[in-house]
Amino acid sequence: MFGWFKEEKKRTTKKNNEKNETAATPPQFYKIVPLTPFGYKTTWLAVESASSTEVAEAIMAFGYRDFQVTESWNGWVFVQNMLDSIVDFSKVTAINDAAEDAAAYWALLRDSNCMDEKNLTVLKKLSENFASICFFVNHRVSDCYAWVKCEDGEVVRAFEYIEGYGVVIDLGVPTEEEDDLDIYYSEYNLQNENNEEDIDSPNENDVIEIAEAWSCLPSS
């Protein structure tokens, strides 16, 4: 009889301890995951940092939830949304001002024109805490390609092309890396309007090359 009460007390104490531990554990709003190759049909942030946790906490401060960061690799941490693989890029539009609250910023970065002023504000703010912030969109299905680089709270370079809209943003002077790679589309819209032949449009390989030049990219 006394043995039963003793065992029951142990079980009750164990359950209470487990309950207290669970209550003391903060909600998990992000995951740190091992790095795997990526680059095509993907949207991501590349943050120059040796600390995945530091990057995650900085992003959480903007109200983001349910995202993942990779383990730091060659001094860079990569950030992606948990649902990035099922993003419907057919909904990408040149103008999207639907979100007003901080919690929705990531959805805008991921699902719409990345050059929305609110999105640029977030990228610039993040770059105040890290040496360099790069943002890339690479999706061949809807032909949406973009690359952004921010340093010291300012946009160094921002470019975006969306099929049907052409070049929708072309901020800053093309970087040395873009020149070296011969990636130049500043006159694309004008050439298209003039029906000039042999016009090359931005493509997924441009994004890959710039990402590798600006940061690093484990694409293989």
C-alpha cells in the first residue's frame, strides 16, 4: 500500500517537473538547420555572420516567425522561410502594399515585389547590425529575379526583374562583381520598347553568379 503511494508520488512529481520545464521553455519561432545546397527556385537572405543564433534573434526582433536559419558557413548565415518550397510565385506583382504590420514583412519579402519600401527598410535596418546583408529571388517559373545588397544601413545595390513588368527596380551603381560577370540590364526596358533583337533578359544563372560573388552559395 505504502509502496503504491510512493510510486504515485514519484509519477506526480515527475509530471509536475515536466510541466514546469515545458512552461519555462520559450516558444520556438525559428530553427537552426544544417546547410544543404540551394539556389534555384528559392528566395533567401545571406547574412555575413559567424553566429546563426545572433542572426535569428535579430530577425525575430522585426516580428518574423516560423523561419529557418542555416548553420554559419564560410562566415555566412542563410535565412529562408519554412514554407519557401511551396511559394506561389505566380502571385508575384510589381506593387504589393498589402501588409502594414511587422509580422507580415517576411511574407512580403518572400511573396511579392522585394523592393517594396517597407522591405527595403527591414533589409537596411538589418545591415546596421551585420557587415553585409544580401537578398536574392530566383524563380524561373514566373521569371522573377532580384538581387539586393545593403551595408551600414544603406542600399548599395538593388535590382529586380519580373516577367511582364521588365526591370522594376535598378538602384545604385552596378557593382564590380556585376561588371566582372558582364551582367548589365539597365537598358533592358528601353531596348525592349524599341524591339531590338537579341535582347538577353535576366535569368536564374545571373542570380546564382551574383550570389556566389557577393556572398557564397553552396549550390552543389
